[in-house]
Amino acid sequence: MKNLFLGLLILLSCFYNAQNSGKTEIYILGTVHEPLSPILNPQSLFEILEKIKPDVILQELDTEQMKDFKKESMSKGSNEVSAAILYLNKYPKTFNLPFEFEGRNQYRKDHGMVPTDNLTIKLMDSLYQKKALNPTNTIIFEKYMEANNALKDFSKTDIKTLNSLSFETVNRYRQFVQHHEIPKISNSEDIFARQFVTKPNGEKISYRDGYQLWCNFWDMRNNTMALNIIKQANQYKGKKIVILTGVQHKYYLKELLDKYQDGNYKVIEYFK
């Protein structure tokens, strides 16, 4: 009986290994972009890459930005770019590729999402300080401020904590409030329909409409990034891929990679 049990364990182990062999390994590293951050710097990120030894690095950049990858203007403002350059210099056969929504920054400007995103929040804050929001919207804005403060507390920790499930929980809630609760304020307070910015094409867009577009773009952008990751996972099947992305995207990308799982990859958590 004992031998039969051991035999079954061996068979199950072989089946599990067969199921997972040949799958692309995906590591999502939630990063802090700014090199002067006390939490992360290019050298410490390079050391993480050294331990994982990826065959492919995917950057939160689009194809146009990748053309300027090795320019000083790119590396001096980005932990990810600087760390990747260090890694590529040591392992030149590594593929360094984009996975960002193409033309992200210009797309937001062209559609009036920027600068209405910041202007909308500033106006809400001003109305809140003047006690000019209705009671329901006051509660929503206070939830938003509390969620932001909770995130700020994590900024005093370390990169492992920023990649923890506890941070993901707080960050997921904060993003929900920002993208699904805050629009309830701009959609119900008339002042947001009467304030406008001018888009590059000369058309005007209200704070209300611009902010709603910005919120919708959060979902569209993350979905696009997830699909781009899956495309590369299939292109480089069986390889090891590291995703370098701002830490606020990590929870969403994990959820989407699970949602769109096609059986060709597995997501591995580096920070355990």
C-alpha cells in the first residue's frame, strides 16, 4: 500500500512537471520609476534582474520611446531603463522590448484626458476645503484622501513590501475609488460640466467628460499591456520574461493575465 501511494505521488509529480514544462515564466516586478527613490535604485533593480536572469525584459514604454532607450534623457529619469542597460551590457543577447499602450501620452492629450485629470482633482479638493460638495460627494472625496494616505505609508517601506499582497489590496482599493467613485462627484456636481480645457485639435472638453475618459483609459491601458505581455509570452515560449512596471499596475496585470490565461505561461512571484 505504501509503495502504491509513493507510486501515485511520483505519477502526479511527473504529470505536474509535464504540464508546466515549456511554459513561459513571467515575473512581474512592481517598480518605482524615480532613481532617487529611497526604496529602489538602478543598482538594486539590476541585482534583482541578475537573480532572475530573464531572457526577455518588457518595459513600460512604447515602440517610439524604445528608440531613445539608451539616451541619457531616458536613463537618468528611470530606474527600469538604467537597470536594464546594466543588465543588457552584461547579457547582450537579452531581448529588451516594449509592452506599453502605443502613443500613451499623446493619446491622453489628444482626447482631453490630460490635463483634465489633475484639474478635476484640484477643483474637487478646492470644493471640499470650502465645504461646497454635497454630503455624499464629501464622503467619497474623504475616502479618496484616506486611500492616498494609505499608499503614502507604503512609500516609507521597501521594494519587497511594495510588491506584497497587502500593498496590492490597498492599491486595488485606491484605484477603484479614483477611477470608479471619484467620477460620481464630477458627474453629479454641475461645476465640472461648466469648466473646460481645449484639446490639441481646438475642440473643447469639459472636466466631467475629460476625467471620465481618463478613468476609462486606465482599464483600456492595462488590458492592452496585458495582451501585449501574452503576445510576447507566446512569441518567446519557454523563456523567462521579466515585466518592469510601475507598482500600481501590478495587481491589475496579475488579474488580467489570470483572466486571459491561455495555458502557455505561468506567473511567478519573485518577492516571497
